[in-house]
Amino acid sequence: MKSFILSLGLALISFILSGQKPPVKFGDVSKEELSMTTYDKDSTASAVILADYGQSVILYRQNVGFSLDFERTTRIKILKKEGLSWGDFSITLYKSGNADEKLTGLKAVTYNLENGNIVETKVKNDGIFKENYDANHDFVKVSCPNVREGSVVEISYKVNSPFLFNFQDWSFQTTIPALLSEYRAQIPEYFNYDKYMQGYISLNIADETTSPNTIRLTSFEREGFYASQSKATTDNIDYTDTKFRWVANNVPAFKAEPYMTSINDYIAKINFELAFIKYPNQPIKQIMGSWDDINKTMADSEDFGGTVTGNGFLKKTVEEITAGEQSGEGKVAAVCHYVMQNIAWDGNKRMFPGLPLRKVLENKKGNSAEINLLLCSMLEKAGIQATPVLLSTRDHGMLRIATPVVGQFNYVICLAQVDGKSFLLDATEKLLPIGMLPERCLNGQGFAVAKEGFKWIPLDSKFKTRVLTSGDFTLTSTGEMQGKFKLDCNGYAALNKRKKYLIDGESEYLKDFVGSHAWEIKSSAITHAKEIDHNFTQEHELVVNENMTMAGEMIYVDPFIYSAHKENPFRSEVREYPVDFGSPMEQTFFFKLTVPENYAVDELPASKVITMPENGARYIYNVSQNGNQITVTSMFHINKSLFTQLEYPYLREFYDQIVAKQGEQIVLKKK
């Protein structure tokens, strides 16, 4: 009788990457690299990656099993003072339960050229520290010493991981240019990974080869049916290794542009997700699973779905704060206000609570998961259908629905359904109206977790941010404007104003409001600073000593004393990724000017309407005269949140025309 022990009997014959040697050797820094003062392909670069090399290999170790080895060497040249931060590195280590990734072989050195000699400064223990980020991640932070303009910094390390699903992704591009970025991988045929490239640069090399390899299978054969002794024999199992090599040379820096989400969505990068494992003579073991699997896991988790349905101690508090509320919407509002006013957000974005909800209430602060799962649980105790919704914030990156992996999420909010209406709720932001999500959450779709099944929830804003500016001024013969100014904001514009006003105080707020303007504020009135269900409004008596030029008998007046589009934010002729405003917006400007009796209107700008295809954006400009009064009306509308790359030229031209139109002046001539 022969029994095969695969899980303990596999032995590595050869899992070492073959082929070319690594393109960079740690410590082999040249005087030419240290003498480098600029990067000829990008003179604006504050630093440049001289070489970034990594490799991932799946290995088998006797009595341990398969594990993942990743090693990396990175060398960076510091060119300018602004690039000094590139001497700091962060290494992410994954952990789960009692298992964790192990960091070994860490070396970090700063090289400087002094009196023609290369001087090395090695990192010491005080330059390395470990930070616990959340239940599944630690960061090892490394700060290279003696970094200055002209330095070369270098780091090398290895990570051994028992988590085969956590195959290292690789970014070929970052916010500084790279001379060389190379990644290699070796994967046995037993492991099937979905791999997808993103970004807008072409790789110089993208090789995939296969080669035969062998593992050893140890088996034990009994000598006789009742024999207590057994004989070990060895069989070889042939299999196929797949080896990958990706190389990018002279990679340009990624230039962030206005109105975009995380740069991680658009940089050149290769991503890995473990789909399934298939050992010889064994059934396929699905790893990636499905959204149904993820929903069930999250709904059944004590730290997620169980947090909502549990915590029965909250019922008494909920009964007290909803007492007298007859409608479902009234109960939702009462619970939301309670959580928003009593629990402060600590600024951490999380999917899971780090503390029990009872402790969160005692501390009166918590991370986003603690606050919003508390909200969900309290609404559930109030008899409201409350569902936690997982999402990826804008700075975390877009969600790929075709890839059912829970690691794509980093945040949770609450969906409340009552009286036939649905409300997306986030109690971390005290200064937003109930049902209005923070802008960081407006990113594609959310994943609503429920026992009866999941559903996708659009995260686009149902609120249109509106800013209304009005001015009623009289132009004096000495060339100044005196009159009333009013600013009325709602939505995210109101949030930003409220935050600054309540944090800085009125004096600092007004100082910032005036900024570099040549204004004199005679009086001010700010209303609804704390009433989040009302517009934030400020009114002033102003004397404006700008926006007009006197030239002999002529006066040239720029009517846009506030909220003008002075330049086009979209400077690049070509954009390779969408423009994401987050939410629709509307800016309306009314300006009335009374002209002195001894002056007459010589020239007025022409009225104009500018419209993008399919009314994606619209601008209306109108100027009229009635006696000695001139009225200017400007209405700027962005009617949707997202504009594709194909729409970008039209959007850029739209802004060009607005800038040109708002640059036109009213011309007055002395009678």
C-alpha cells in the first residue's frame, strides 16, 4: 500500500529565475551618478529613479509549503531640495491572524560625493520604525540619513509571504521620472493569476517564457499489511514554470492634472490577483471567488455585519433620541445628528472597526468604520432598514467590478431605506447635510452588504453645488467702486466655507477672503455658519480699489471682482484619462455698476452662450445697460461629473472661451 504525502513531501529542485542578471547591484553607485545635476529628459524633475528592480518567486520549502519571495532594489538621485522626501521609504507588510509577512535583508544607504570621494552613510535603527496601520497591514518606514541635493539614496530588502494571493503589484511610473524600471516573476503552473496592465506608456520588454522544472514527491510504503515499518521512496513530478520579465526605460514622471482621482488609477502598473490553485490530481481551489462570496463573508463577519445586528445595548439610547419621532425620516435624522454631534472622526479611513462600539461611544471618537457602522447599528435598532456599503475613496482608486476582491475597498458608509426613499449616510462629516456624502466617497459604485444578497449603489452626488455671487457697486470719479457684495453657497462649496470659518474664526476667515485683493471691508454679516441645512451666506460693504484702470478720459472696468476664470485649468493639449469633477456645479455672478454722471458707456462686451455637446456644460454671459447702470450676468454650469478623454478637447475649448470672455472689459469715456 502506497500513500503520497504532497503537502509535506514536495522539495524544491530549482525555482530560481534564470536568464539575465539583475540590472542593478546594490552598492554599485558611480561617481557619474553622484555628479549628475539635472535630468536631460525632464529639467523640472526634483529627483530621478536611476534603477528600480524587483522580482517575485513562488518557492516551496520543506515542512512549510509554498510561499512567495519578493525582493527589491531601488536607487534614486536627488536633484533638488524639493526631492529630499525621496530619501524616505515605506514598505507595506500584510498580516492575518497569527501569520504575517517577514522583512529581511533590509539595507539603506545614502551616497554623497565629498572632495572627489564617495562617502556612504548607512541607515541606523533610529531611521527605521514599524507602524501598525490596521488589522491587516503594517508599515515599515525607512528614513535615509544625510540626504541632500546631489545625494544618491539606495534601498534593498526582501519580503517572505505565506499569502500567495498577495502577489506584489509593480508600478513602472511615479511622480518622478525613471531611467529603468524592471520587474520579473516566476510562477509554477499550479497558480493562476489574473494579470492586467494599466497606464499609458509602452513597455520596452514584455517577455513570457516557459521552462520545465521538477519537484520531488516523498512517499512511504508499508512492508506487509501489518508491518510497523515503512520504506521511503522518492518520485519526481515534472511541471512547468512561467517566467515573466517586464522592462520600461526612460519612463516620464506622471503629471497630476486638475480634477482627477488617485494617480494609482492612471500610472503605468501591472496588477496581480490570484484566481485559483490547481495541484496535481486535486480539484481546482478557487481563490478569487465572487461578489456573492464576499457579500456572505462580510455579512456573517462579527466585525462587519455582526456589528450592525449586534450591540443590543444601543437600543435604549436609540429609544431616547428618537422619542417623539413619528416618521421614519425623522428617526434617521435624529440618529444621524446624534452620531455626528457625539463622535468625532479621527481622520482614518477604514473598513472594519478597531474597537467595540461601546468603547467608541466612551472615547467619543473613532475611525470611519467605527462611526458609520455605529450609525448603521443604531438605525437598525430604530427599526430602519440599514445596510453597510463598502466603497473605495477617490484617493484610494477606482473600483474594478470585474475583479471581485475585497481589498479594493477601504471605506464604509450606511444605506438607509425608509418610506420608499434611500439615503446614503456618512456621519464622519458634521458640516454636511444628511444624505450628502463627503466628496472623497464620490467614486463609482458602492457594494451594499446584506444577508439577502448584495447590490451595487451609484455613488454620484444627487446635490448640485451652487455658488451665487452678487455685487451692486457705484463707480466714483476717483476710480474706486463702493457698494454691497454677497456670496451665497450650498453643497460642497458651503462645506469648505464653513470649515474654514469655524476652524479659523471670523477674523482669519475674512483676512483670507480678502487675500491679495485691494479691498476695504466696511462691514460684514455672516449667516448660517453652523446651520448645515441652510446656505452659507456672507454679505459685505466693500470699497474696491482694483478691477479698473483710468487712462486719460477713459476708464476700463473688469466686472469680475470675484470668482472669475482667469486661466484655463486644463493646459495640456492631450489628456489620457477622464476629467472627474466629483459632482455637478453651478456658479452664478450678478454685477450691477452705476456709472458716474460725467461718464458714458463707450463699449460693452457682447453677450454670448457657450455650450458643450449634449449639454455637458453650459456658459451664459449677458451684458445690458439701462441709463447709467450696467448689469453683467455670468452663469457657469457643469452638468455632469465625468468627462471622458474624447470629450476633453471640447471641455478645454469651453474653458478657453470662458477665460477669453471674462477677460473683456467695460469701457467708459468721459463726456
